[in-house]
Amino acid sequence: MNKGNLFIISGPSGSGKDTVLQKVFSLCPNIKFSISVITRDMRPGETPDGKYRFISREKFEEMIANGELLEHNVFVGNYYGTPKKYVEEQLESGFDCIVEVDVNGAAQIKEKMPDAVSIFICPPSFEVLKSRLSNRGTDSAEAVNKRLEASIGEIKRAKEFDYVVVNDNLEDAVDGFISVIKSQHLKTKNNTSAIDSIVNK
């Protein structure tokens, strides 16, 4: 059995990456999603079994010391990280696994796991990015400008990624994303067992 593939996903606020991922998971139910660990308090609407696992700062620092994280960062005084064990277990079991991280986390994982495939979800234009951030209606103009500045900073690093999926039309973006997954499965290194089963009959 071949190992699964690790896909690292990043994209700025306003790229629509969460919507793209939601659609991808609905179409590819066998792909696993890596849950992150985080030290901030739960927000309204979040659950203990959702996108994050909420742990103490002490426990997080213990995980860092024990080398249990693929990547970790600090944001607004809180730790965010990706546990290594779950990802490795899924890959060893033959499942593909998706890790959603920021550009710094993506670089950390790539350094530790060079075979991972990195995908950057990008808005189609500056105007669309600004419009998406502004139309959320939850932030002040000042907050929108800060988010916009941060998003531009992340987009500047998109060239570090293996693939860029431009999210102009959701259906096309999802098709592009799934095409990357399919192309990875067609690589020779992921089909050696099929080849060997024929030539070594």
C-alpha cells in the first residue's frame, strides 16, 4: 500500500479558502483534515470537536519541547500548531491529509516534509480582495485596512508554493484544487506498487 499525500493549504483572509475546502471535502470524503491545537479561549459558535482543539499554554509548550508539532506560531499572544502524530498516522494508513496553515506554518512543514504538496488559494484581483473583506460587515474600516495589508503580505509569498489556485469562480477553484490532488496520485512514485505487482508476478 502506498502512503497518503500531505497537502498544505494557505491563503489570506478574503481568498475564500474555507469555502473551497468545504466543497473539496464534500466531493472527496476520504481526505482527512488535520485539526490544529490552539491556546486561546473558544469563541461563540465554536465547539471542542470542531476545527481546533483547545489546550492550555503549558500543554502546548510541552508539545513543542517534545517535538510533537509539525509547525507552530504565535498570533495575538496565543499559540497555534499542527500535531504531528495524527498527520503521520493518516499518511501511513494510505489516506491523503490536508493541513490548513498560514504561510509561515507552510514553510515550517515543507522544511520537515519536503514531499508535501503546497497549494495557495488566491483572490483574482486586489479589487475583489478588498470587496470581500469590506463586505463582511463585521470590521471597521481601520480593521479592514489592516486585514487587507496582512493579506497582501501573504500573497507576496505565494510564489513559495507548488501550486496557486485562483478563486474567482468557486466551481473552477474547486476543480483546480481537485486536479492537483489527482495529479499527485498519478506521479510515478505513487504508483510503484502497481508497477511492481506486474513486473514481479
